[in-house]
Amino acid sequence: MRARFEQLAAEELDVVAVELPEDVDRQQVRHGAVRELGVRGLLSERQVCDPPLEAAPSPETERFVAEIEQRLG
């Protein structure tokens, strides 16, 4: 992230990793998660996510978003 977004060079970052099965489309999960986090009001005003593409809901996306939501308390 720091390599792509210079403004993050001095920021402390939290990394959330969720193991996904080999056959899961990771891009679909990522785009679905960005969209769902936005809907739930969980993205920072300073977020640096790429604009999400259309992505069908998936159990893996929901699990990833739930993990982030839990960490944010």
C-alpha cells in the first residue's frame, strides 16, 4: 500500500487477512468488500481503495467484512 500511495508513508496501517479457499476469486471478494464496507459506513474518509467494480455477494466477502467490523468494534 505504501508503494502505491505516498500519503501512507507515515501512517500506521492495520492489516486484516482472511484465508480464502484456492478456488475463490480474490478480486471479487475485494471489490465486494469495498462496496459493502462503504454501505455499512466503515470506510474512512481518508480511504485509498480503488473504485470497486460490480461484484456479486459471496459468503467469503461477508466473512471478510464481518472480520473487519469485529476488529473495529
